[in-house]
Amino acid sequence: MVATDTKTTPSTDSVTNNGTAARFEQPTGTGRSAGTSLSAGATGAEAPAGDRGRTSIADVVVVKIAGMAAREIPGVHDMGGGLSRTLGAVRDRVPGGRPNVGRGVKVEVGERQTAIDLELVVEYGVSIKELASEVRENVILAVERITGLEVVEVNIAIDDVRLPDDEDSSASVGDQSRVA
């Protein structure tokens, strides 16, 4: 049987989510961690094969998973603030440029838990309350399933609304020929 250490460190915070307290464990040390340790691991031949060694997950992994999961929900037009969307549009047009799936996603990752902030642009007419709920649920399921980290909260900020004629007016100007 493996004993676990249950002592707490002074660098933990309590987060209240829907009336229940959840512990969010901050990474210890002075510098920001580039990743998180999912398991301390065990050593020696007596430890099960799956427990030998250590698993760490970089913050960018959680950012990309959350970004992809949020974009899967119908009604999410884009992500990020106005300036980041503008820079992203330029980057997407550069040959060889890849879309930034992490745009509009910020994460805080601890040893076993994570908190996620999303900035969304929604389609006009979509219920923001229902959309936020669907995005939150999909992001939590994806991050917890893929990484094994507990998601303590997903904060969503609606940054803009895409109106139906926003894209149509720019497309019609580009489609018109100036010469006969």
C-alpha cells in the first residue's frame, strides 16, 4: 500500500465554486513553473510499472486543450480580445502560419488543479448564458479527461458579438470587380 502525504503548504488558496470549497494548490517556489507535476512517481522494482517515474504537464498544454474545447461549441465565433484577434488574422494570412488555438485562453496551473479564463466572441442571437454553460462544461470535461488535472473554475468573458452583416459587408466589397 502506498502512503500519501496530506500536509498542506502555505501557498494554497481556497476557491469557492457553487457553494463548495475547493483547494487550489499553487506551485511552490519563487519562479513561475512552466508546467505542473501530476504525480510524484515512485522508484524501485516494487512499484507498479505505471507509477515509476514522474509526469509533468506544461501550461501551454492546458491552454491548447481549453482553446480547442471552447471552439467546438456552436455559437463561439472567435476567441480573444480585439487586438489579439487582429494580430491573429494577420498571422493566419501569412503563408505557413498556423492558427493560435490558445488565443483568448489564460490558465493558472497548480500541482493537481487548474483554473481557466476564456475571452469569447459569440454569434448574434445565441443565448450567452446557455453558451457559457456549454463551453464551461466542454472545457472542464476535455481538460480533466486529457490531463487528469481537476478544473476548479472556468471564468468566461464575452468580449464581442459577431453581427450577421459583419462578415457579409467585407466579403461583398472584396467580391466586386472594379473593372468591366
